[in-house]
Amino acid sequence: MTRDPIAYDHYLRGNHYLAQRTARAVRLAIAEYDSAAVRDSRFTEARARQAYGYALFLYYGVAL
């Protein structure tokens, strides 16, 4: 977890978008997770969720 409230806010926004499971929303989620990880490089949960977003693209066969 992170102690940076802005990074955590990006993480929560990413979770909101990822739950929608549309291509547009997953792209937004990946961007939010990236913003969270940039703010706190030790925020591994954000990178893990970002990887999950990329995996969803592969699973659904959506082009990035």
C-alpha cells in the first residue's frame, strides 16, 4: 500500500474504471494505475492492477 493520498486516489480511480470492463475504461484504468505508480514507485499494487488491465486486453483480444 502507499502513504501518498494522491497515488491512492489514482489507484481507486483505476479500480473504478477497471470494474467497468470496457476497452475505453480499461485504458483509463491502466493510465490511472501508471499515475499512481509514478507518484510512489514502491506502490506495487498499482503495477499489479495495471498488469491485470493489460491481461484483460489479451484475454478479450482487444488491440491496444
